[in-house]
Amino acid sequence: MVLVRSLASLLIGLAGGGLGSAAAAEPAPGREKGTTRLVSVGPDGGLTYAPYTLRGDTLPDFSHCGYGGGGVPLPRADVREILVPDAGGNADDTLRIQTAIDRVGQRAPGPDGLRGAVLLRRGVYRCAGVLRVAVGGVVLRGEGDGEDGTVVIAAARRAQPLIQLGGAGPREEAKTAREISDAYVPVGARRFSVDEVAGLAVGQTVFVVRRSNAAWISALGMDQITPRSSAPDSTKQWSPFELKFDRVITAIEGNRVTIDAPIACAIEQRWGGGAVVLYRDEGRIERCGVESLRAVSVYDETKTARVDGAPVFVDEAHATHGVVFGAVKHAWARGITSVHFSHGPASVGGAAKWITVEDCRALAPVSQITGGRRYPYSVEGQLTLVQRCYAEHARHAFVFGARVPGPNVFRECRSEHDHATSEPHHRWSVGGLYDNVEAQLAIQDRQWMGSGHGWAGANYVVWNSRGSLICQQPPTAQNFAIGFVGRRGKDAFPRPAGWWESEGRPVEPRSLYEAQLAARLAK
């Protein structure tokens, strides 16, 4: 970290020192195959980050993503309730499963914050309703996600989730805001200055707010999006907005505040500046999960259409989401297979933090193949890790929503038979990592697509991934294609290329997330 700061200071000094245009030139991608100039690994496994701008922006440390803040094994809750399949096989099991969940939720949590698990023995269960985990420390567990494991039939004939986890979201305390006084806080930073530290303390949870103004929106060109020709009124020009990075204060030295994980979008005074704001969080639940089961959504097989000459099931009056993470932190889904859901196995909402989704499969989705459908792994929260997951016949298999304030990670995931690209989908989502992902990928200006999606993602990193890729550079930010092997996709709209290095050959370290995690845990 010292080396990063020193190099950044040198670059900024050169830019402002009147040494001529050559001295002030922005850093450029390296040209040597198999390497990147952005990250280097030392003999001890430590990482050195080279700034990619004169202002000291670096790749963020993504290792803080996942349960426990990254690098913490998922816990194993003791079984407190056991259910077996109904002998007749036609009963609605929603109430008895919910009752067991609620009974476990009434238990006192142990020292690890866990209350216990509801175990569904191998067999078939039917649920017309939504199973809700609204108290922390509760786990819903099956005995396997195969056809011979625990199979939960979502029997609802309307769009709804099968399993919902979460309580009430955090509440910002606006009066506690402390203005960030630095002229520029770079991407990847964990330290910055504030105008006043009174009321701030180590261990507090805060939002680091990155504001924007009309001048920044204009610099992006997002107030001049060309309307969709077929429906011009559907295209919405952007207005200023905020990104809120959900963080923990780890140190205060003078007026300098250090947070636990980096920001993923630069905070700049001329574009609106930023602030640190305390929030209350007593309603957000934690330490709960869903594991080892197969979820199957029942649909009308008579509703079909032909897509590219092949028949497709398009019924939409059925359960759409497998597991939904609402206002929850330190939570997980593992070993889940979803069948026929259009948004399964896992959707991570905007109030979710420190979520791990791993070893899941999304099979045979049923829906129309058009907007807002077939997002099997959707992330709108932050510090989420999705790893070793699979999808088929998706539209946007591994997707981020609007204004997602990262970092977030998709790692070692794969999709097949895609109808569209895995991507940040719209409106300036920041700080996502596609690490060893095999899919059709795109980080680009989507302009009038949707309702005016525009620059969908900024400061995204595609690392040693495969398939097809579009990677463009947005104004005031960057996107990265490092060690990508495959073909370049066709840009939706011509824009400057992002930062491409070692195209056609993977780089070292093999996994950026793994290397960052190992380096952090070794300190």
C-alpha cells in the first residue's frame, strides 16, 4: 500500500509540475502477454497496485466480498427442527415449514449468532406460499439439490419468490453527515479526510456517500441520450443521484477516516463531493442461509412460443424467484438448484451486504424472452460473492442492477445458451469483478436501451475470463479486460475501448479475488 501511495503522489506531482505533456501523460495498458501492469505479486504473496490514472486510481480490493467480510467459512448450524415429506404428497407444506422456521427463530442465538437449522428430509414438499426467514440466525436446509434430494415445489400460480430472507433496512441519520474535504478520493481508496470527526468512532457503520451533480451527468452525456426511435417517450434522461457505500470505520487519525473496504467510484468535489453519514441498523437481520435443496416452479406447459425456430415455454403465472435476499447481512445460499424459475436461484437486493452464493445451478427457466426476465443471479447489494455457479438459457445470467455501489464478485461461474449478455445492466453500477467467468459479457454504454440505461457500469474488472466481451471506457472512469480469452462482442454503440491487457492469454495471478484475499489474510 505504501508503494501505491508513493507512486500515485509522484504521478500527480508530474501532472501538476509543469514538466510538459509527455510527463503528464496518463498511464497506458501494458503490452506484454501474460502480464498486467496494474497488479504484481511479490515473493511473499503480497500485492502491489499501480495507479491507472494520474490521480491515483487503482483496482479495488475485492477480497472483502462474501460472508463475514470475505475469507470466513460459511457456518454449519445445528439442526433444531426436522420435517419429513407429507405421505400423501399433495398437501400445501407452506404453513408447517414456516412454523418450524418461526420456532427456531424464537430460540436464543448462540455465541456464533446462530439459532439453528430447519432440516427438510429427502423427498418432495409443496409450497403455494412464500417461506420467510425474518429473524437472524436461522437456516433452511435440505438433503441435496438433486432430483433424489430435497425437492421443494413452488406451486404458486403467480409471480412471487419461494424463499425470502430479510428484515428492515438501515436508516440513515442525515444530521450526522460529515463532509469529505479531499478534492479527489480515488477508486480503490479506503482513507479520506472529513471536515469534522466529532461524533465518529471506530466500529461505527456508515454510508460513504458519493454525490453527483448536473455537470457530471452532462460530462457523461447522460442528459442527452438519443431516444428510442420506436418509443421516444420511454427514454429517461438521467438526473443527479448518490452512491452509498456501506462501510465500517476502522481507524480515525486526526481528520483522516479509514474504512474496512474500498470505494469503487471516485469522489470528486467538482462533481458533487461526498460525505460520511451514520445509520441505524437494528432491523437488518444476519447470519442466516438456505442450503442443499432443489426448488422447482410449476408452470403451464401449454403456453409456448417459438424463439429462433425452437419452442420455448413462456408461462409467467408461476413462482419467479428462488431465494431473495432482502435487508440481510452475513447470509448465504449454497447448493441450490432452481428449475423453471426466471430469477433463480438467488437475487441479492439493495439492502443486502456480505452475501455468499455458491455452488448453485439455474436450469430450464420459463418465461418470455424479453426485458426484466431470466436474471438467475442478480446483484443489487454490495460486498457480494457469487462463486462456482451455473446458468442456462438465461438473458442476463450474472447481472448487476442500477447504481450498485460495489465491490461485488462473480467468480468461476459459467453460463450456456445465453439469450443476452452478463453485465452491469443500467445506470452506473460500479466496482464489479468477473473473475474466471465463462459467459457472454458486456460493460458498455447501453444508451436508449430499456428506459435509458446509458452507461451501465464503471470501474468493472473482467479478469482471466472466457467467451465474448464488450469492454468500453466511460467518461470520468474506466473498465478493464485483463487476460480475456475469446472474441470481442459487437458494441451496441461505438465508444472508446476500455483498458485491455494480455488479450488472448491469461495473466498471473490466476484469480484476482483469491490473490487479494490471500494477501489480506496474510497481513
